[in-house]
Amino acid sequence: DAGVIQSPRHEVTEMGQEVTLRCKPISGHDYLFWYRQTMMRGLELLIYFNNNVPIDDSGMPEDRFSAKMPNASFSTLKIQPSEPRDSAVYFCASSSRAGITGELFFGEGSRLTVL
Amino acid sequence: EDKVVQSPLSLVVHEGDTVTLNCSYEVTNFRSLLWYKQEKKAPTFLFMLTSSGIEKKSGRLSSILDKKELFSILNITATQTGDSAVYLCAGGYMEYGNKLVFGAGTILRVKS
């Protein structure tokens, strides 16, 4: 299995630009999670999906952030407009269970720098 | 208020030493405790603990959960330089369905 695939691996953009991060979960996994990692705040859950339906988006910082999962093999996290404080590593993870009862498989992350 | 608190924040040891990493957690809606190792890239799964007092072991790593005192420890014996990483503890909480809350991590550096 190829594992969780994220793109882009690195993105450098200017404040105000739209950023779209992409994720392909492991085939057969029903749960997909988006996390953000910074030195200050550690690893934070932004949103997660079960069977393509958003279940908990309470971690999404503000309206500038949105996430979609149009099908079982693809999800996007969009930031519009981006701000320097959004600079972080964004991880996508998938699981065959809810995460609290089973292992999460993480992608290699998308490192975002907003200038 | 942090749900999951790890200590120490960082640790430097020599090869061959034994280390103990600590993780305390809040009990409300708690379901499980998970340990992950993060090297340069993505966190990788080590253990999941749901029952108190039952040790889980994998090679030189072991972990146990104490649901009375609300903490878990991760032990690494005979440390090697390859054990250098950030070790993350996560609590699984039944909130809004299910939520995994990560601690800040312990940075472990093993010197040769």
C-alpha cells in the first residue's frame, strides 16, 4: 500500500493567496483527519471525516479554513486568504477506525510558509 | 487547560541508558491512550492502551496505563541513537464522536 499521500510537500506563498492542500487516504479507510503542527501549539486536530462526511470541525481556526472530501479517495484543505500565522506543517491521516480506538496512519505532511 | 500533558519536555541521554517518558491526561470522556514516535516526518504509531496495569511491549519499548492515577509511561531500555525523536502521547476522547488530543511531546536525544 502506498500509504497516505499528501501534496504539495512544500508550499511557499504570499499573504492573501489561496492555498489548497491535498490528501489521498489509504484505500479502505473510513476516517480521514487533518492536523496542523506548529512549535507553539503542537499537533492540533482541525477536522475529521467519516465516510466522507465531516464529523467534527471544531478545530478549524476560522472561516478562512475549509475542508472537503468529495469521495473516499480524496480530500482538500483550503485556506483563503492565507496569513503568516497559518505557517505550519499540515498532516493528513487516515484510519479504519475512529482513531481513538485504532492506529492513525499519517502522511508525510505539507509544510506551508506564508510570507 | 491541557487535556494531555507530557514530561519532560526534552531529555538528553547516552546510548545504553534507560529512559521513562511520562504522560498525564484528563479523565472526562477518556477512552484510550496512544503513543507515537515522530522523527523528521510523520508520527508513527507505537502503542494503544485502554486497560489499566497491562503492559504493552515491543522490543526495547514498553508502555503501561494507570487509570487510577491518570497517567501513562513509555519506557525505552538500552537506548540507541536511532531512538532520538519526539515522542507524542495522545488521549482518545469521546467528544463530538471521537477526538484524539495530542500532548506537546517529549524531545529525546540519544548521544553516542
